[in-house]
Amino acid sequence: DTGVSQDPRHKITKRGQNVTFRCDPISEHNRLYWYRQTLGQGPEFLTYFQNEAQLEKSRLLSDRFSAERPKGSFSTLEIQRTEQGDSAMYLCASSPPGGAGNTIYFGEGSWLTVV
Amino acid sequence: AQSVTQLGSHVSVSEGALVLLRCNYSSSVPPYLFWYVQYPNQGLQLLLKYTTGATLVKGINGFEAEFKKSETSFHLTKPSAHMSDAAEYFCAVSDNRKGYSTLTFGKGTMLLVSP
């Protein structure tokens, strides 16, 4: 049973560069989420996909951030013109169809360091 | 809006002692409540959750939590700490008005276990 897979696990980039993270959810999970976690804080919700449709975006998701989920399978999160404040762990999660009480399964995260 | 407050950023216990991690929530609707554990440089793993029904919820690794509506609390306990329990623990609340879950997390409590 494979879990949520994220790639790369670590990324160091220079300020101003673009970065892209990929997430492969658990198969048959039609719901996919992105969260951001900074040191000393809990994860913060960024965006939610149901199948290929992006149904909710947090105000944290500035216009430099874009997420896609083509064909309702894997997802990508791109950050353009990175800033030092973007340094964080980006967590992807997925859940099966159902209500708000369904368990959300998290990946191991992608660490981003902007220098 | 929903929020979660975790009292104590760090809790230290001796191996074999009782573990008590506190969580209070704020929600305008009946909440769904979750506890997740995070080991260093890893994603989050669900310990237990409360959606409806019995207010005392048992989870993995001997943890349990009790939903107390009158106190707006969902404290996590374990009768006897083990060294392997050392990790960061996050309490989260979900808005059950949506058909999906967007978790709001607390800032986390680091559990330190000494021999």
C-alpha cells in the first residue's frame, strides 16, 4: 500500500527562481490538498482539489503560487519568483470520497529553502 | 472561523509516566477533531479522530482523547509514555459544513520523553 508521494523531498533555490513540487496521491483518492508548514507552526491549508477541479484556495496562496491537478491524478505546486519567506515544508495530502470526517493522509513533505 | 489552541509548546515526561497534551478548539458548528503526530523531517500521521458518536476515542499506539463539548476540549492522553512517543503532536479541527475537510491546525506540542 503506497502512501502519498512527494518529489523532490528537498529543494534549495536562489531567490527569484521558480520551483515546482509534485505530489502523487494514494490511488483512488479523488481529494487532494496542499498545506504549508513553517518552523514552529502547524500546517496551514493552501488549496484543495476534488478530482481535477480546484475548489478552494486559501488567501495564503498568492498570485505567485499556482497548483494544478490535470486528469485528477498527480498534482503540481509551482512557486514563481521565490522569496525567502517561501522557505517552508510543503505538504501534500489526499483523502477518499466522503465527508469532512474522512481521514486525510499526508505525504512526507517537500522542504524548500530559498537563499 | 475555526481555531485550535494547544497549551504548552513543549511537554516533558519520564518514560512510563502519564502523557497529557492539551487541545482547545473554537468552532461555530459541531467540529470534527483530529490528532496527528509528526516525527522529525516526516509528514503527519493520524493518531485518532472524533466525528460523531462516542466521545472517548481510542487511537493508535495506546493514545486516546475525549471530546468535551462543554469545555471545547479534545485532550490527548496515554497512560504510560514510551521513548518512541517523542515527537510533535498536532491537534486539528475540521469544518463539517463542507463536504470535504480543510484542517485548521494548532501550533503543535513537542513531547520529550526522558529515560
